[in-house]
Amino acid sequence: MKYAALFTMFLTTIVLQSTRLNAQMLFEETFDKPTEKGLYEKLQSHRYLSIEQAIGTDQSPALKAHYKSGERGSERIVVRYPLGERGMEYTLCMDVKFDKDFQFVKGGKLHGLGPDRPITGGNAMKPNGWSARMMFHRDEQIQTYIYCQNKPGKYGMTKKNHAFKFVNDRYYAISYHVRVNDLGKDNGFAHIYIDGKLIIEHNGIEYRGSDDPSTLISQFMFSTFHGGHSPQWAPKDENGKYKDVYAYYDNISVWRNKHIKDQPGAITKDH
């Protein structure tokens, strides 16, 4: 058993290393210090986001998200950040911790990737538009949330894993590996890894219906809120009154191709 465990660990290390052979990091935001006209500046300027000391993965600074509860669920926190290039395949990595009093309620949106003109919010699909975000879901779950050409209804197409549940007040490393489809095919995908483990494998996606360069991945979509568009999605206290909750984000990075983090922490400390 001892040798079997060591061999399994060896194979896991080889697989994790192989996912990084062709990966190239576009940016990493650790929130340790301000960056000139970068993601740090864009995020901290949002009314419901702030940089707080000693709340990060290494007791370093991190981003605090304030979910202002209300009639639509919670106030929208939406920031779009251009990657500075376009491509078929990227991985979004981030560390997230839901506060000990965080309520998942019926669910809400989490960040993702998109093209020049992402489609969200139940808007009609267009050949040059799509989006690949995630959702936190009821019962502390996570799922994909995809606006694509072959979605079956008005809102985003989803896939979840009922076996995985977040535990409040601890950091998780999420890696969101997305590849858009070849034109006329449904060979796009969105794969969610948590702490290096594949949690959701969502395949058969036709993101784009045009080969225009604007349909390629070009934006990081910082997008998080409860909802939904009704009070049923909103966090509430024991008296049924709206209650604000919080989550923390650290070490956000985007990579060309596939890069899977096996634990929370800055990339320089990522094994």
C-alpha cells in the first residue's frame, strides 16, 4: 500500500506538470501592491469591492467582495478586463474563500471568460457572442454557466457535480479551463478544477457561430452576485431581513492553454 500511494503521488505530479508545459501566464493579480492601470485598480474602484489586509491565502492582502442583499438577490459586481489578445483556449485561476457567514441561498454568478461582446442576462444569442462563467449554487455547490449557440433555453446552460460542496471560511484554488469551438462544431468545453481535481467536465459546447476574430476569448469577466431577479435569491437573517455577506478573492491569473493549480497561493508558491 505504501508503494502504491507513492506511485499515485508520482503520477499526479507528472500529470500536473504536463498541464503546464504549453501554458503561458498573461497576468497574475495577488493584490499585494497596487499596479498601474491594471486589474487591481479596476477592481478596487468598484463600490462593492475593497482591498483588505491580512485576509489572503498567506495572510497577505486580498480582495473583499461585499454582497449587498436586496430584492434582486444581491447587487451586481461586474468588472470586465481585456486580456490584451485573443485566442481559442485559456485557463482562469483564482483563490476564493466564502466568509463563515456566507449564504449560498439559491445560487449566484462567479467569474469567467468571454469574447469582445459577451452575452449574459438572458439576452438573445448572436453568432459573435457568448460567455463562460461559473455559478455558486445552493447547498454550497459549484456549476458551469454557459451562454452558447446550442443552449436549450433563455438562460445559461449549466452542469454541476452534486458530490462537491464548499466549506465556508477556507480558501480553494479554482482553475477554469475553457476552449471555444471550431466553427460549425460543438467541440468547445469548460472544465472546472478545484485544488487540482477535476470537478466538472462540461463538453459539447458551441460557443460561437462566426469565425470573426471578435468571437475568440479576449476578456476576463469578474462577475459575482446572488441571483436571479427576486428576493428568493437574497441572503437573509433569522428575522427574514436582508443580510449582507462577503467572500474573498486572491491570486487571480489567466493563462494561455491549460494550467491547473493544485492548491491556493500565489503562482510563485504553486507546486
